[in-house]
Amino acid sequence: MITCVVHYTIDPGQIAAFEAFAGEWMRLVAAHGGVHHGYFLPAEGASDKAEALFSFPSLAAYEEYRKLFGSDPEFVAADRIRDESGCVLRYERTFMRPLLPADPRPAALEPADPGPRPADPEPRPADHRPAGQ
């Protein structure tokens, strides 16, 4: 697996346009064999930084996806959002490989051992009265 991390410098006044741009790219990555892990936008205070992460099974699969840039009408339309709004001032791509924990749930998040359970009560004998009584 290869993960593309895109570091954006955005125009903070164009967040709505950037969100529209991001929504299109999340859809397009998924439609062309990738897994989009989302966009990460400024949350507190003034910031012009945003990030995106998406993965493809291999660099070859990513390169097949990249061949569509500039020619596929949906790709061109998604880039037009960026170009016409000026929401992205600059960006840089980095390719990474994930190193994931063997157990994705850290021990600190495991529920505490509740200790021994109380014994189940003895089953009651069945009522053996003849039907209709």
C-alpha cells in the first residue's frame, strides 16, 4: 500500500470552496480504486494549513489514477473548483507507507477486567401439570 499525504496552504477565506474541492476528490479517489482517509482542516485559531491522506494498493495503481488528470472530465471539473476559487495557494505531495500497530486497539483502551461473574441461579423445575389445568 502507498499513502499520499498532501500538504496544502489554503486561503482561509475560501474554506467553503476548499470543502467542495475536497468532496469531489474524496469521491474520485474512491471511484478509481483508492481509499480516501479524509481532509483535515483548521479547527481552532487562524491557520492556512490543511492535509489530505489517501491510499492506493500500489504505486502502479496510483499512477493509473494519475493518468486521468487533465483528461477525465470529472477530474478537470474538480480541479476547476480549485483554480477558479483560489482556495489552494500551494500544495506538496509526499508518498508514505503506513506502519500500523499489530493490535489497533491499545491496551489502555481495553475494558477493565470485571472480575468473576456471579453464578447463574439454579434452573427451576418445569411445571409438569397436565395441559388444561
